[in-house]
Amino acid sequence: MTRIVLASSSPRRRELLSRIGVRFTVVAPQTEEITPPPGMCSDLAVQLVARQKALSVARTLPQGTFVLGADTVVVGPSGLMGKPGSPERARRMLDELKGTRHTVLTGICAIAAPSGAEALGVSRSAVRMRAIDDADLDAYIASGEPLDKAGGYAIQGGAGDWIEAVGGRVDTVVGLDVALALRLLAEVGYPMPLPSAADVPLQPRPVRRPLSPLRTPSRV
């Protein structure tokens, strides 16, 4: 039976696929932290990591399975940002991003398992983050949420109130451009029909300052 496997342990990516009615299973990639070669541009690097994640899972699965791998990075004023992993590094990342515009890239790879056709793509969104005072930064970092998030923040989480505008798809910033993922699945032979995918809506949170309108590229 034809099936889709998401090669990711991210609950955000699982939720994004589930929202549009895609039926899939999850197999976390058994890979060490992947570091792109030095000097590689961000667009290629994020696709390379997504491909390595997808390949590590696809090799273990039978024919008739289609695997999706994804990777998300933030490109700040000083360059590529991965996951901080520590409160100190999270603070440095957020200090760099606050009050500025930055770019979020999500690379996606679709593979027809175990070693069939492959398709790669990258989705790009521009994000503008407002200035944040030190007390708010300290409280957010103490929550632990930033430690495993690219760039040290989650737009769908506690940092949602800090985002003034997004130019591009919000789901790219969350972690998976679902429209791109579906297109790549079709390219590697997944049988149609596939569902259509609108951009993910952000749910309002009970915060001190309301969210400004999103998806307004002219404001970024």
C-alpha cells in the first residue's frame, strides 16, 4: 500500500501535515547532527540536510513508500543559525535577531523509497522581529522553548507576539512548507490526488501585545 513517511521527530511538522488531512507515519532519522560543508550557501545547505535525513529513513523502507525529510534554519545578520542548544547561545541569537529582519529557510526532500526518484526544494520567508526588552528575553529563555528551535524562537509558541510581519509562508517559519512538500511528492511519483495546502494560520495567544497582521511582504 502506498504510504507517506515523515522523517522527522518534530511535532510541528507532524501537526502541519495532519492539518490538511495527509495520512502518514513518522520514522525519526537515525543520524548524527549533520553539518554542511564549509562555505556552502544556506539554500543548498538546508536542502542537503533535509536529503540526508530522508535518505537515512528511505533506505530502511519497502518499495511503495514515499519519504519526506525537512530542515529549517534561520539566517540572521551574521549568518546561518541552527538550534542554540544552550540558554547562553539562545540569548546571543535572540539579541542578534531582535529589532531586525531575518530570513527563515526550510529545505525539503521527497524520496521514493528505498532508492528511487528524489526531489528537492527550499522555501524562504522574511521575518521582522520587534525590539524585545531583557526581562522578556530572560523569561522566554528560562521556559526552555528556544533550546531546540532554529534561531532560538518558535513563531507558533511563546515568541509569536514578537513577530511584526512575515513575508512569505508562515508554515515555512513553523518548519514545513506543506504546499512545497506535496509538490515534491508528486514529482517523485506519489499517486494523485494529493490535498491542497493553504498557509498555516497562527492562533492568537493571550499575550500583552496583539499580533500585527502577518503575510504582508511590503511591511517586512
